Amino acid sequence: MAVEPAAFKHAFGHHPAGVAVISAAGPDGPAGLTVSSVASVSVNPPALLFSLSTSRGSASKILAADSFVVNLLGADQLPIAQSFAKPGAPRFTTEQGWSTLPTGEPVLSGVHAALRCTPFEKVAIGNSTCIVARVEDVVVDAAGDPLVYMDRGFYTLDAEHVIG
């Protein structure tokens, strides 16, 4: 039985996911894009995965990079998430706040955590690529309300609405 694309999109469209910006040093400067597909894979060794739905633009630079940073965003970084999600929008501006790690990767300031990673494996599936990466370093910066993505929009969660 074939899965209808609309049903699959609906299922995941209503499944909230955390928001991150993947950033890497590219040949022409820093590159980055917003993703909502980051998931932890293993604690020993520390590993995570995410997917990119294209191999053009910033995604191609991240796919080519020997290392990158997974910047886990908080609710106060909604403008950054929106900017890095829109092709051609400003990225790595002074107002967005970023710096370069000693190892060369660009990192955003004020994120919940920044995880410097190296790729383990890249698996092409349809028009997407799944990247499994080893976490080499974790920089915890600012704690705050998380930013989540659901039904093509951004939302936040707060401790006042815990139901369990």
C-alpha cells in the first residue's frame, strides 16, 4: 500500500520539533540554514542526526564541510530561525550575533547549546540527505524557553504549561 504524500506531510506537520541552525565554514564565508530534524542518536559515542532536503545553496556547503555546528535555538531567537529558513535572507549579520570557534566553524550567540560535529555518515534518501554526526564538543550558552516548529509555524513552550 502506497503512502499518500499529503497524509505523510500532515502526520509530521502536526508533530512538533525543536529548531536548530546548522552552520559551517564555507569557501566564501559562513553558511547556515534552519532545520527541525535534529535528533540525538547515541550518548556513547555522542552522536546526532539531521536531514537536509536539498543539495543546493547552504545545504551543499554543509554537506561538503568536514565539520559544522548544530545551534539549538530558543524562543528569543525566532528572527534568526526565520532568516536562516528563507533563501537569500540575511545570515550571519552583526545583529544576529555570531562568532567563530577556535576550530573555524561559525557559531550563533545566545543559543541554548552549540554542538560542534563531524560527519559519520551521509545517506541519500529521495531528494534528502540524512547526516549522522559525531558530537565533538558542546558549548552550553543560554537556557530559556525552547523554540519548536509545527504545522509550518514557530511556537514556544514554557514551564507554566507542563501537563505531566
